[in-house]
Amino acid sequence: MANDDAAAVTMAHLFDPEPERWGLRGDPYVWRALRDQLSGTDVPASVGETVELLRVTFSELVGVDLVGDPASSVYRESYAHGGMSSGMVSLDTWRESLMPLLALRARTLMKSS
């Protein structure tokens, strides 16, 4: 039965709760888009695979490779919902805190399974 429970753990579990701090106004919309895109996907077997899945999906949604692109931020119309920095996504925040937070949550989830 434990294996059945572990199989039911999806990527959506990593996104709750949302962080209290963001870099720019577009970041929470990217967070939610990532969650929605991956919500039905089982958590991969390793933290490395999970991070890679997050990185690839982020790249698909935002159009930027967090590893290869040196930009600190990017504007995306699809994440513009009002405000001065509306639509701005902080790549630095994603590299330095949001992706590491998701990786930590994956690591914690795997230890508890």
C-alpha cells in the first residue's frame, strides 16, 4: 500500500504553500503556471530528475533557460496582470531562491516517502 501512496504524489505537492516573497510581479504567475502544467505529473524518482523537469518546464513556459541565459529578468506579456513591473519575471530569484525551494521540497518529500 505504501507504494500506491507514493505513486499518488504529484509535482503539485511541491508548490504548496506559495512562497511569501517574490522577486518581480510576474513570478507568482510563473509559479502557478508551473504548478498547473505539472500538477498531474508524478514526482520523479530523484531530486536531480525533479529539478531537471522543473527547469525544462520553466524554459517552455517562460522561454528562458535558467542555466544558460545570463539575464537577470525578462518581460513576458502572458504574466502581465497589472502594476509597474507587471509581466517581469526575476530569473535571479528563480535561480537563487524559488528553484532551490522546490528542490528542497522535493528532497523533503522523497525522504518522507
